[in-house]
Amino acid sequence: MKRFFMMLVAGCFFLGACTETSLTSAKVLNEGDPARDGCGWIILDEATDTRYSPVNLDSTYMINNLEVALLFSLTGNKAPVCWGQLDEIDIQEIKEK
């Protein structure tokens, strides 16, 4: 039994199989047409009060002030919107709260 436990722990460590991910609380906001100096559809991370430009927001979630939980990663690119730039994100998982 001890050997099984050690193998399980080793598998979690080396393969990353036991990695936990948590969803971020956020709001989907429509901040105006980017062609008219607006930001378009953005994600507001409520924990950090940071605004992001999603590259793959499904139209199902394009509802202003929609509260969601999501898992995302930064793409490393900046979106030229809002009289400036926002970090672009890739949404891996999203669900309505």
C-alpha cells in the first residue's frame, strides 16, 4: 500500500495530473465600438480590477454586465483599443454564474 501511495504522489508531481485550477470571477462588458474609440467586448477580472480583450469570446456570452467564472491565459499580445492597449486573453473555460 505504501508503494502505491508513493507512485501516486510521484505521478502527480512528474505528470502534473494533480494540478488544481481555479476559475476567476469576472464580468463581460461591452465598452463601445472599437471603430469609434471604444473597447469592444472586454473581460473585467473582478479580483484584480483588470480589463482584458478576449480573442475568443463566444457570442453566447456577449451580454453586457454578465457575471461569469472563467479560466484564461494571457496571449502575450496587446489589443489596440480604448485609446491605448489591453492585454489579450485566450479563454479556456467560461460559465455563467
